[in-house]
Amino acid sequence: MRAVILAATVALALSPARAQDRTEPVPKPLAHVGVTEHLGQPLPLDLAFADEDGRPVTLGAFFGPGRPVILTLNYYRCPMLCTYELNGLVQGMKGLPWTAGSEFDVVTVSIDPRERPELAAAKKRTYIEGYGRPAAASGWHFLTGSSASIEGLARAAGFEYEYDRETDQYGHAAVILLVTPDGHVSRYLYGVQFEPDTLKLALLEASRGKIGSALERFILYCYHYDAGRGRYSLAAMKIMRAGAALSVLILGTAVSGLWIRDRRRRRESAESVRS
């Protein structure tokens, strides 16, 4: 039964509010579970972890110019919620025209310090196979680390989780973080399903316009993130401004064309008179 209680963390995943801020009674294992958003804050990129091959790495090893990062905090023995979340992420990424390891990277960090690289490697094989894009193996990293490194990252990310000794499980929210190429938190997306359009806009936002086509960057300009709905919505004011700018551009082009044609006619008339 306690395992079922911990699985109820899915409900918490749908809201960024801390568990103790909810009005209904909260099960003790979930009393300190939630997310406190640290938008714009830097992550500690010097934290030490091990990758799925057991090699020592720092978090910063997976950040570079032009490529945003999707960061997830899970644990590999999680019986339910983590699987739903990562499966949902895979499905969302399948709908993108971009591939992990090319236009963006994914970093999954275990919050259980007892887990080892062998387990991380097994999870990686499972999810790369499910993703169906073998090249993504170079762009999706599964990390394990010490309690100090895990807690340091979770604290910086505002990710609050709780270990329950009776069930030997962790209560945690289902959330992914979009992080800029230089390691600053750009966006939190909650839940266990991630629509491709929302992922695309969040990645564009995190990359600060360094990925995607000019049209996709223009589309991002016309949207804003609606925290209440957990998705991007059209921003009426931006659309009006974009429409006004486009109207000015079209009018200017038309006026310029008329002016050029008028000058050409005058020149041709002048040459006709001289001849």
C-alpha cells in the first residue's frame, strides 16, 4: 500500500506547488516533495558524477555552445513514475525534427546514490532503443553520483524529493528542466507526457534562438509559456506587433517599388527626348 501512496506523486507532478502548500492532507512520504522553480539560475556544472560507462564526468561536460539540455532527475529502480515520465519524454522527442546529440542533449541523473553505472547503462540501452534513433546514444547521458552531488544538483534545480525507508522508494515530482547551453534553468515542464510542439518551443527558448529555422524562431516570438496550462500559447500582443511590423514592411516594399518604377520611367523619358 505504501508503494501505491508514493505512486500518487503523479498528482504532484501536475503542479509546481510544494506538497505542504496543498490544502488536502498530504501523506507523510510526500510531505517534502515538490518543485520550487529557479528560473534563470545557474546549475553547478562542476558537480562530479559517473556516466553510464563508469567514467568520472562533471555535469558541465554535457553543456556546450548552441545546444540546450533537457535535464531529468529520476532513479533507475523506480517502479512507476520515472518510467512514465521517461517514456513520455521519448514519445515527445520522437515528434521533433531534431535528434538528441545533434541539436540538443539529454541528461538523466539518478537521485539514488546507491545506484551504479551498470544500471544506468541498462536504462540507456532501453531508452535509446525505444527512441529509435541510434545516433542519440551520444546525446542522451545517464548519470549516477554521490549523495553530495545529487543533493547539490537537486537543490540548485529546486527539485525536492523524499526517501521512504519502509518502501525503499523515493517520492518525487515528474518534471523535466530545459537548460540553456551555459547551464541556466530556462523552463520547467511538468507531467508524464510532453507534446512535441511544447518541447520544440521550450528547446528554442532554452537555446535563445540558436537552433531551428528562422520561421521557427519567429513562431516562438509569437508564443508565451502559460504556466497554468503547462504549455505555450499564442500571445495576442506579440502577434499584433508582428502583424504591424509585417504591414510596415509590405507597405515600405510597395512604396519602394513604385518609387523605383517612377524613376525608371523618368529616365527612359529623358533618354527618349535626347535621342
